[in-house]
Amino acid sequence: MEKMIERFMDQIVENVKHERIKRGISQLALAQILGHKSPNYVAKIETRKHDVSYNLEHLYKIAHEFGLEVRDLIPQVKKTTK
């Protein structure tokens, strides 16, 4: 289960990064959207090596700024049978 959650979180990060780059938005600009003054925060999230990630408030702000729905940033979870 832990690996599945990690992949889920990785996909959220990749989705946000893809949308950020597609719009020509820098890490600094995204950090400012999230209320931070330095691009280091976004860089840490995008490298997935510092145990930081986007929270729901972040995803709301990003979706609003990018003209998306929050669900557009979150991967679909498929049911698994036990």
C-alpha cells in the first residue's frame, strides 16, 4: 500500500509540473502562487526527495490559477480486488 501511495503522490507532482511547464510558469511563480517567496519549495516537491508535497490547499490554488479543476491534477485511483 505504501508504494501505491508514493506512486499516487509522484503522479500528482508530475501532473502539476506538466501543467506548470505547459503554461510557461517558473518554479518561483508557482511558489508565489502558493504563498512562498523562494522557488526552493517547489523544487523540493518536484524532486520528491525532501518529504514535502502539495496539500489540498496547494492543489486548490494551483487549479484556480491554471484554470483547472482540482481533480485534473489528481490521478484516478483504480479499484483493486483482494
